[in-house]
Amino acid sequence: MSGGLYIISAPSGAGKSSLTAKLLEQDKNIFLSVSYTTRAPRPGETDGREYHFTDRSRFMDMQERGEFLESAEVHGNHYGTSAAWIREQRAAGRDILLEIDWQGAQQVRRIVPDTIGIFILPPSIEELGRRMRQRGQDGEEVVQRRLAVAATEMSHAVEFEYVIINNDFEEARRDLIAVVRATRLAYSRQRERHPAVFKF
């Protein structure tokens, strides 16, 4: 019995991290994959919890050995998902969640075709801009750059099986939980998990 593999992707500011945190809090049968990264830990981050922090040399060695299911370079830092860990967890029947971008999702799908993709969209690009400005972390020039990137990212929603529009957070939270629960009820997964029931 193998566990499911889920991917959640979204443009920055769409609420992906908050929704993921709620899913993990309320569904104890799904586990988040912790990526490797070459970026330095931020205040409050712990190695092995937010990321596996490593240096560039070790990361490149791992990449050359084919140890990553997917990897990417973002703003000069490298990120990668351990292929061995994913295989071990799924083989043990655990459902695994990857919180990665659309490029990483494409890499994973080439290797694991039965991956279940979930894309989080803001209700509009205008609302996304309003949320970015409301956070007050970036100037207008940075916000405009982020919105341009977000528009490109949003165009890849078509590559995902499920799309959740995060207009109301509570409704989006319920939708995300419903997607995960519904996919577990697919005939193929139910037959694999409960073979005795299907002996009729």
C-alpha cells in the first residue's frame, strides 16, 4: 500500500503557507516534505523543521548523485526535495505533501505521474496586489515585480488537477481538506488499502 503524493503550488501572497499549515494541523495522516536549501536560516527557523540547511558544495554533490526528486534555484539559493525520503514514506503508506512551485511540480510529475496537484489562486491579480501592499514589507516597485511573476505562475494553474480560489480563507481551508479526503476515496486507492472489502 503506497501513500499519496500531493503538491500545493501558488503565487506568492495567495495564502499557500497558511492553508498548508491548517491542513497539516487538522489532518494527521499527511506529512510535509522538508526541502534541502543552501540559503541561511532565518531567525526562528530550525534545521530539519523548516528546511534541511546545507552548503552549496554538499547540495551540488547530492544533485549530481540524483538524490533530488526536484530542485530549483531561486534568488541565488538552491532548493531540493529528497527522492529517497519520499519513496520511503510512500512505501510505508504515508501521504506526503510537497509545497513547491510549478516548475518543481513539472519535474515531480515526470517521475511520479500519479501526483495530485493543487493550485491556490487569489480571487484576482488586483486583490493579490492589495494583499502584498497591506503587508507593508515591500515598496511599490518590488510589488509590481512580484505581481508580474505571479501572473506567469498563475498561468500554470491549468497543469493541476484541483484549483482553490482563496477569496475566503475558511472556505479555502475546507476546500483543501475536502480535496485530500476525496482523493483518498478513489477506487484504486480504496482497493489498495482495503483489498479484503473488494473480494466480492
